[in-house]
Amino acid sequence: MPETETPLAARTRPGFMGRVHEWLPDRVDARVRIAAWVSFILEIAIVGTGGAVRLTDSGLGCEWPLCTPGSLFPTAQQSYHSLIEFSNRGLSFFVGLAAIVVIVFVSRIRAERRDLWTMAWLVFGGVLLQGIVGGILVLFALHPNMVAFHYIVSLVLVGISAAFVQRMGQPRGARERAVPKVFAILTHITSFVLALTVLVGVLTTGAGPHSGDPEVTLRNGFDATLLEHVHSWPAYTLFALTIVLLVIAAVRRLTAVRGWLIALFGIELVQIAVGLYQARNALPPLAVGVHMVLAAILVATCSALVLTLKRPAA
């Protein structure tokens, strides 16, 4: 006959929560990496769908918090604008779900990987903030300043998600500078110019024709034509700084940062071409949407570049 389990063994068997704890990753494994990449990709995707809502005049396609007074979902009587707006809301649910999964997967290693734990919570907190801001946008009829804040928060979340992806592949512990000090300072200046470029670009869009709904006539009060020129100044400065960094990296053989700089240079080149095209063709919605998504990818690339300035200490 099979041996019966002793009372002591029964008492020491882990319960449900104990089994869950044992199942969670005790290091950065494939589950953490996949969850982090999914979260990052969704943060980029929500920028694209948010742009689609605005550029197709679907910003008021649904009410808040329900789509109609009696339904969470769009009804047959509503137009395609409601479907576009609701699709963006639906994607935001998966963005939040992915953020929660990342938090759960790094919870067991939160003591030794405090950096990943903190960034995971920052992303989740930002997603909650975006949900609140999205509701306020509808209630205040797409006020341009609130729309601008909504987009900037999205870019911040893209940057944090990219930083998480970059850091999760590196060991924990002390870090030291991996590049010359001058190069590091110039890289941080470049990232600041990128932030300035994005900010002026957001203000330019807020002064332009794409309000998000045909009935919204309130804009931010700036001259859109003038801001288009002002927006180009930091943009070209950013491009020039990137070229300088590329030259220094080639001369000093800084292989750790060269790949990210090449990526940054390529995205900026495409971004400039798209910007010139949209400025000379009365801001076609598709080109504006591509410009918005490229800005998010640019922020992600710059975040990864900044994190390569340091390496684990010997």
C-alpha cells in the first residue's frame, strides 16, 4: 500500500499563495522579457491609435465613462467615429493589463532589482493617469492643452518602457561611466533638445487644424505657421548634435553606443522628411500620424542611448 502523508508534511506543504510565489520569476527570465516587450510595443501602439482618434475627428465619438448614456460599447446608430474612439479605449485596457503583468513578474525580485520594480509601477501609474486624463478630455470637449498633456504623458511612458527593456538585460549592482565625460554630457544635451523639439511640436499641432472633432474650434492661440518654423530650429539642432555624437563615437570607437546612434540618426532623417512633407502639403492626417509615432520611437531610442552611457561596474 502507498505510504500515507504525515501531518507534518501536510502542514509544510505550501499553500496557494506559496505556490504562486514559487512560480513567479526569481530572475529576469523569458516571461519578464516577453511581458516587458509587449508592454513597450503597446505603449507605442496607443500613441498611434490616439493619433488616429484625433486625426479622423473621432475625439468625441464616445461619451465618458460610457460610450452612450446606456451602453459601454458603440451602438449601431453611431458613426465609425465611435468605433475608432472605442478601439483606442479598448487598447488602453490591454496597455494597463500588460503593465500589471510586468509588475507581477518582477514582484519576486523587487528587492534586488529595485530599478525594474520602480519603472514597472511608474508605467502602471502613468496608464491610470492617462485613463483619467482621457475622460477629462471628453468632458472638456478636447481642450488643446489637455490633449497636449495626454500625448506628452504617452511619450514619457514610452521612454520608461524602453528604459525597462534596456535595463532588464543588464545585471544589477553599481554602474560606472562607459564613455568619455564630454560624450556623456553631449548626449544628455541631445536628449534635452529632443524633449524641447517634442514640446514645440506638440504646441504646433495644438495650433493647427487637427482638433480631434469638427465641432471643436478652440485651439491654443499660437500662430501655427510661425510655430512650424520655430519647431524646425530644435529639430535641426537635434540632427546636428546626433551627427557630432556619431563622429565622436566612430573616432573613439565607442561600440556600445554606436548602434543606438545610427538608429537615432536614421529615425531623425525620416522624421525630418515627414515633417517637411506635411508642412508643404497642408498637414495631411496620415503624415501627421506617422510624425507622432516616429516621435515616440525617437524618444524610446534616445532613452536606450542614455542608458548605454553607463555599464555595470567591474
